[in-house]
Amino acid sequence: MPRPSIPAALVLLLAATPALAAAPPDLEAAHLAAEAAIRSGDYRAAARRYQEILASLEALPANEASEEEWVRALLRFAVVESTLGNGASARAATERALSLDPGLRLDPDLYSPAFRRDLDAARSRVAARPRFLLRITGGDAPGWAWVQGRSIGAVPAEVRLPAGSYRVGVESGGRVESATVALAADRSVAVVAGPTTAPPDLSPRPPRAPVALAFTPPAPWIRPAAWTATGLAAAAAGLATWQGIAAAGSHADAQGMVLPDGSLKPGVDPAAYAAATSAFQSERRNAWIAGGTALFLGAGATVLWLLVPSLPVEPGPAGLALRF
């Protein structure tokens, strides 16, 4: 395997925020498998994994594969291909990511200066290309247009893009229709979605009986559930703190192996650098997940504790009232 010119583990981290955590579970599992291949030094296996991820994104409905997920997969693939010495493939993936997000900026903690310079060069190439008009129309029903995971407005909608392949679709009436479009000139695409119109039911119906509303007191399990949620929230917060500290240590270890120009220091094993950066990614992701879980459990515990005062206190044996 060629000596890496760019450390393969410097890839975009999937932060556990609602925007990125929306990736389908099978895609997230494929990302984890690719990261495991990087950690073991098998960059060719990682490249195959990212190719499978991109193919899976191409098969999803246009509104389910978000723009962030496309850019994430393309950049990771580009870094691995650069490490393997496949410059043309890496440039193509980087330029496609910039076609989707021309203002893309990289986290300097996760990408080497050399890769960031390559991105800036690709940005210039993409900016110099002609942009073509893509017009998306739908049927008679109102709908919403999507291009490569980005909502571009109500149909008919228009957007200008560089030449390339794009996943487009229309969402209407609870249904989504998608298609892949090869754009090489101004083009109009009709994508029809929406439910089949059924004739209205005009048959007479008997009057509805009045609905009686009755108040149901809170169930007795609320207090134990509140204690359980509080304990789990505290445990998740502790885990988030621990993983955050571990991520900071792994990041410091990785940065200590890199020279100011982005290359590895003499004598540093690329596999050791890849392991350190991969550990940083995993620990940082775990910290985000644990922190989000702690917030969610804390909010649930707060709601439960607000309901607790309305619960009756049942007297125990000998008239002793117990509350826990």
C-alpha cells in the first residue's frame, strides 16, 4: 500500500446533533465499519465502504439523504482516496461535495493543512465551471422540490448547478418521487408525486354522540420513573464528561505527531496516527451522544417530577405514610 500523503483518519466527524443523527441506521453502521477499517490501516476496505455508502444514498428518496450526509460521505471518501494515492478519484469526490456546498469549510482539528489546500484548489476549479439551470416541475397538486438532500422550494422550482449527477425529487401529498439527473446543459425535469384522488364520500352519517371528558389521576409509577430518569441522566452526564476528557487527550496525542505543514513527524508510524485520530473521533462522538442523552433524560425527569406532587400518599401499616 502506498505511503499515505494525507493521514487517512482526518475525516469529518459525525457529531450527534439532530441534523446528522438522522442518517439511517444501516448507513451509520457502514460509517462505523469504514472507520474500523481505517483504524486497522486497511484503507482500501475503507474506500469500498464509502463507495457502498454513496451508492446507498443514491438509492434513497431525495428527501431522506440529507445534504450534510452526502457531503460527509464524499469528504471521507476523498481523504481515503488521497491516502491511497488515487488523486483523480479524490479530486472528483471533493469537487462533487463543493458542487453541493460551495461555501464548505473544514474543521482544522480534523483535516490537515495539505487537504484544506487541496479543497481550496478544488473550490477554484468548481467556481470556474459554467452553471446550468435545473428546473423541477410536479403534477397539479402542490409539492416541494429537493436536490441532493436540499429543499429548494415549492414546485416549480429552479436552481443553478455545475455539470454533474444529482438526486432530485418532489414531495407531495405524503408521497415522494425521486430520480437521478445527469446535468450537462439547462434542463427541465418533471417529477410527479401525490396520492390518487378519490371521489368524496357524500353518504349521510349519524350524529356523533357527545364525548365525556374525565380526568385520570397520574399513575403511581411516576415517582419511581422520575428517580430512575434522574439517575440515568446523571450517569449519562458522567459518561459524556469522561469521553470528552478522553477525546481531548487523543486529539493532543494526534496533534503531537504532525508537523506544522500537515505532514507526519519523522519516525511517526502512520498507523499510530490513524489510531489516535480515530480514537478522538469515536470518543468525541460518544461524548455528544451521552450529553444529548443526559439532556433528554433530564427533561423527562423534570416533567415527571412536576407530576409527582399530585399523587396521593397512601398510609402504610400503623398509619405511617411513606413516600420515596
